[in-house]
Amino acid sequence: MKPERRLSVALGVAFLFQATLSLMSGMIPLSLIVPGNIDQSMIDIAGHPALMRVNFLGDLITAVRVIVLAILLYVVGAWIVIKGLQIPLGPSGSPQIAAIGGP
């Protein structure tokens, strides 16, 4: 596999995991929150400490993944500059996005 393809796949997988885990982590506390009743919400949260720990762990993983994505994007940008690659631009002036499985 070509290095640029490997880097693109790594970046795509990182974005996919980021979106999935972020969504899952954000949905965990929704089962404990009672709209309009803060007292019951606090009782539910206090009664499920393990669930809240999992939520905090998910938030921590999300934060680490954001840092990993930033590093990957920096590496891709630096690699493009070093290699002097020409990025094809579309009619609007934005980079063209190749279809999955394209050449």
C-alpha cells in the first residue's frame, strides 16, 4: 500500500472512531437525566457511579482522539508541503474529494 493511501486510511479511521465514540459517550448520561426534575436526575446519577465513570472515560478518550486527529492532519499537511503535491481544485476552488476506491 502506498504511503499516501496508508495515511489517508489512518486519517479516515481516526475520524470514524472519533465520531462514533463521541456520539456514544454523549448518549450515556441521557438515560440518567429526567427533564424538568433536577432532584431525580441527581439521584439517578448518584445511583449509577459506574455509568458516570464510563462516561468520563469516554470523554477522556474523545479528547485524546481529537489530539491524535490534530497530529494526523498536521502530518498530512506537512507531507503535502514536503512532497510538493498538487491538490486538484474543483470549480468552487475547494479541494476535490476522490470517491472511495478511486484511483
